[in-house]
Amino acid sequence: MTAMTAEHGVGGKGGSAAVFVRARAGARGLAGVVETYWYRRSSVVVLKPHGSLTDALAVQLDHKIGQLLERGLVKLIVNLEEVPHATTTGIQVLVCARDEARARGGELILVETPKNLLWIIDRLGITEALQFMWKERHALPVLAAAPGRITG
């Protein structure tokens, strides 16, 4: 069993402070962990899953997204840079999370999506059900300008 550690703090320059929570899993690196960053001024939350988006990580991601939406944080970015593989369950979590964010007046954008995941999403015929942007820095201003409830 690997010991878990957590770091909490505030980072950023000038007015772009980000409240972040970063969990770290000892020898395994960050596999199986979902990092969360909150850009407080714009109420944008970035989630960054680490590892294959299979059942266990998909459930964890779904739970975190559900908690954020319940708190009124409806502007979400999911950075998939560290996700080498996803099952249909993992992809279904992303589609349902986007639908729920939109139903609450927000949005969910996927960034840094690996080519193999784009291929799977395309083969499933659900590309239109998700919104993609190349980098997190491209999605932040889009969501920051979007209406959405600001809490916290």
C-alpha cells in the first residue's frame, strides 16, 4: 500500500491566483489520482486525472465533478494529458459531466486530449457531445468570460 500525501496552497501571479489541492501517491507517482486546481477569480476548476480512465479512476473523477457541481462550480476543465487510455465508462463520465455542467449553466472543456482518446471518442460517434481545446491556457479565458455562478 502506498502512503498518500497532500499539499494545499495558493499559487499564481498577480490577479490570477489559483487555489490548488494536489495529492501525491508515493512510489506510484500520481497514478489513480485526480489533481484539482481552482482559479478563484473566474470560478474555473481544472481537474487533471492521472492514469488510465478506467472504472476506478472514472468513479473518482465522477465523484469529484459531482461535488464541484453541487458547490456551484460549473466551469470545468478536464486536462487529459496524463490519461493514456480510457474505457467507455470513463468517456461516459466525461459526457455526463458536460451535460450536467450545461444543465446548471456552466460548461466542461477537455484539453490536451491524447490522439488515441480522440480516436476512441470519434469511433464511438460522440465527438459532438464534448468540447475540446488544445491547451488549458486556451480554455481558461473562454470559461472565465462565460456566465456561471461564482461561489466561495
